[in-house]
Amino acid sequence: MTSLSIENLSVTVGRKPVLKKVDATFHGGEFSAILGPNGAGKTTLLKAMMGILPYKGSVLSRGKDGQVLSLKSFSYLCQLNKFSSQLTAIEMVLLGLVHQLSWNITSEQEQKAETALKDLGLTHLAARQFSQLSGGQQQLVLLAQALVSEPEVLLLDEPTSALDLKHQVQVLDLARKHTRTNNTITIAVLHDLSLAARYCEYLLLLDDGVVQHSGKPDDVLDSEKLSRIYQVHVDVGCCSHGHTHVTPVRPLDTE
Amino acid sequence: MAEVVNALSPPELRAEGGSGIYQRMQKKRVKILLATLLAVGAFVLFDIATGSSWIGIDQVAEALIEGPSGESLSTTIVWQLRLPVTLTCLVVGGSLGLAGGLMQTLLANPLASPYTLGVSAAAGFGAALALLSGYSLFGLSWLAVPLAAFVSSGLASMAIYMIGCTRNMDTKVLILAGIVVLFFFQALQSLVQYLASPEVLQQIVFWLFGNLLKASWLSFFVSGVILLAGLVITLPKVWALTALSSGEERAQALGINTRRLRLQMFLLCSLLTAGAVSFVGTIGFIGLVAPHLARMLVGEDQRFYLPLATFMGGLLLCASSLVAKLIVPGTIIPIGIVTSLVGVPFLLYLLVGKRLS
């Protein structure tokens, strides 16, 4: 089974230790989430996994046959930031295949890009300039870019941050479907704990660069644990559909 | 980066979306490339035909077909006087267009070019120093000026790169570093001019004007080989460069080693700039204007953008050469003056025009 093991991973940015001896194991076919307050080290962890940031410790991913996976098997959707690019939406999606592209785009590659756009309902935006799209549309195009190469490891940094409710559900449904169909390791940084509870099988709760809790949603999403880490009173309950929901009530320091 | 209307995203295409849209975009870009090549060919013919005496286009064509061994007067004029100048003009413009295109991609800034970032000034300083010292390499005096120009422009590029490294390649810092380098090498150029004898000073000033009069078959071959090498090195990296044009972080997310790519391309820019300016002197604005025109026509897919910036550079310099010959009949105004006169209004247009939204 595909797996990704992180052992003793530490990252220092400047002189500040951002991650301290993180251990975690993620499995193929499993949708996992990294949770934690701002500045906990969530994005840093994804970047270290992608090899963008230097780290101490080890990150080892193995495919179905036990072979070590290269970074070309990874896809990373970074946080949305403003950048004016004149590439069109379909060109942005094609860049997801950057390691496979030669001078000529094959009809198969073009088809893959079109399908990725279609899956997210973006076909009508194919020829639009990326910089002219709304934040939410840009996020969807970048998700299509992350999915087009059918990666074995999919890293998503706040994939729903710019999306409305319908698109949040659409994106996470698609990511989950992709995870299960292709036996992908999907790891998403999420701030919405209710969505994490609904979609993820495994949660990693970080605070101050250290893994505070990890495991199944029911084990991690405990009101006491969350209150201590997020410094806010939290209600954890169950909705009429049977999904866990997490509601922040008031900051602890207002008492 | 400046918002420039992408000619390939008209409303009908936007509404259409869907199957085959990318192929249609590509076909349109190929047509634009071919049309530009045709325009380059036409300007080359007109440039050869124009001079102190006009030679008919048919005679130019005949002379070209006849080859350098032909005995007619027009053949001698074409092959010995005009063709090397026109071809040098073509490769110098192409090199500046390519270097400018690369710099604008690397720095995500529409004002980046070898001229505005001081790489041309550094090449100018190196060349001036070589002229001042009279240094010759392996007994080959013609090699000293281009080599000194390359070393100096390479140092300038490395300085910009190293300053950028200290600030995590922040593109604003890179641009400011380029401006620092520009002022530094302009000051050094002035110092060399101050120290030079009147004869050497004349050579340096002539060189700094940007002038095609010293263009020869040798300058064409040296600059041409450098441009060819530049294209051969750049073209396999077009997809990595396209990824970089979508943003530093996204390029990294796609697994591109942006730091290594920037270093390689910065060095290449200095080689292209040195190759371009070492024989004909500093020529401004081609490296700024050509990439803009290319981006407006084909967008930022570097497979089309970089070759078109190269063709546009050649085309613009050939057109400037024509203007330089025609503006005062019987006199050839230094081409650097013409390119600057055309480039200044364009830069103003960029700064205050509505396209910079």
C-alpha cells in the first residue's frame, strides 16, 4: 500500500524552529488533514514534504509495490496568493503535467487538462486569463492543476479558503473521490474542523511546531483538546445528518 | 506584471471553452510567429537595399542568389558592406529581445531588461576597459572586447542574483539591485572615459552610442553563435520558465528548482547581452519593447513568447537601422540613438498608459 512516513522532522526558518521532531504516517486511499492554529507549522510541514523547505529528519514515500516515490509523484496546491499571470486557465492546468510535457502538447494531454477543468465545472473558463478570474475560480483552476497529473501524493494547502459553501463541498468531494479511486495519499491543511471531521479519516493536530494529537477525527476533535490548543471554548456535537460539527463559542481569555 | 490584453483570449473563445480550444490557440500563435518571420525577412531585404545608394529589391535578391563570388557592383555592395551589417543587426536585436524576455519572466516585472538592470552598462564598462587597456587575448584583439564585456556583465548578473538570494529572490529587491548595478557600472564607465586618452575616448564614446558601422562578418558570427547557443539552452527549459511565469511559489509547488533555473538564466542573459553589445555598443530599449510586443501577441507560454521576443528584437533593430539610414539622407545616425528615441515614448506609454492597470 502507498504510504508516506515522516520521522523526526524538524524545520528551522531563520533561527526560529518552526517544526520540532514531527512524526506521522499517512496511507494511500486515506484523506488526512493537518489542523492547528495560525503559525502552528502546517504549511511548513507541507512544504518540507514537497522538498521546498530544507529539513532535518526523513520523509519517505513508497508506492504500491514498495518502490520509493520521487517528488514527481507529488502534487502540491499552495495557498492562494495574488499573482498576475497572463497564462490562460487551460495553460495553468497543463502546467500540472510540467514534467511530462515536451515541445508539442499531445491530444491526450490536452484531453486530460480539459477533463480536469470539466470535473470542476470550469470548461467555460478554459481560455480566460488566470489573473482575470475571481479568487475562488483561481483556487479551482489550481486544484485542477494539482489533480491533472493523477499524483500518488496530493498535498492541499487550505484548498477551500476562497470558496463558497457549494464549492467547498464540491472540491472536497472530488478530492475524496480521487483519493479513494486512485489510492492516493491526500493531505490537506484545513481550518474548518467540521469539514475535516466530515471528510477526513486521519487528523494531525499541530501547535507550536509539535504534533499535539493525531488519529481518527473522533479521537482528535475533543472539546477539551481543541479548547486548549485554539484558546477558545469549543462545542463538539453531532448534526441531524450524523456528521460531527465543531463550533467555536468564545475565546478563553474573555473570561 | 502589467496587464496586457492577450490577443488570444477574445470573447468568442472565452464563451466557447471546451474541446480543442488549446489547439486553436496554438495554431493562432504559430501563425503569428510565421507572420513575424515574414516581416523580419522583408525588413532584412529593405535594410540591405537601403544605404547611401539605393539598390532595387530585385537586385538584392539577385546578389544574394549569386553569392559572394559574384562580380557585379551590387553583389559587392550587398555581400561586403550591407549584408554583414544587416545580419549583425538581426542577431543583436534577437539576442537583446531574448535576454529581455528571459529577464521579464525571471523577475516577473515588465520593466526588466538588460538595459534597465545595468547588465548592458556592465558590458559597456568591460568593453571600455578592454579598449582602454588595449589588452588582447591569445593575440586576438577582437576577442578581448567581447570577453571583457561578458565577464563584466556576468559579474553584474551575479551581483543582482546574490543580492536577490539574501532576500529570498524577492522580485522587487532584484529590480532595485539591478538599478544599483546600473548606477555603479555607469560610474565606472565614466571613470574609464575620464582616464582614457582622446583616441581611446573616441572609440569608447562611439561604442557607447550603439553603432552598426563596425559590424562585420566576424561580429555576425560571434553574436550569432551566442544567440544560437542561447536558444539551444533556453528552449528545453520553456516549460519550467512557463511555470515560473505563473509565480515563484507555484513553480516550486510544481517541483521546479527555481533558484537553479534563475541562476542559469541570469548567466545566459549576461552572455546574450555581452554577445549583443560587444561589437555594436549599448543599444537600449530593444530588450524592453520586444518582449512586451511578444507578450501582447502570444501570452506567456514561453514556447511562443521567447522565440517571438527574439524575432521581434531582430525586427525592431532592423526597422531602427532603416530609420537611422533614412532620417537624414546620406548620413547614418547611430542606431542606439534611434532605439532610445523610439523606446522612451513606449516606456512612457507603459508607465502612464491605460494598459498598465
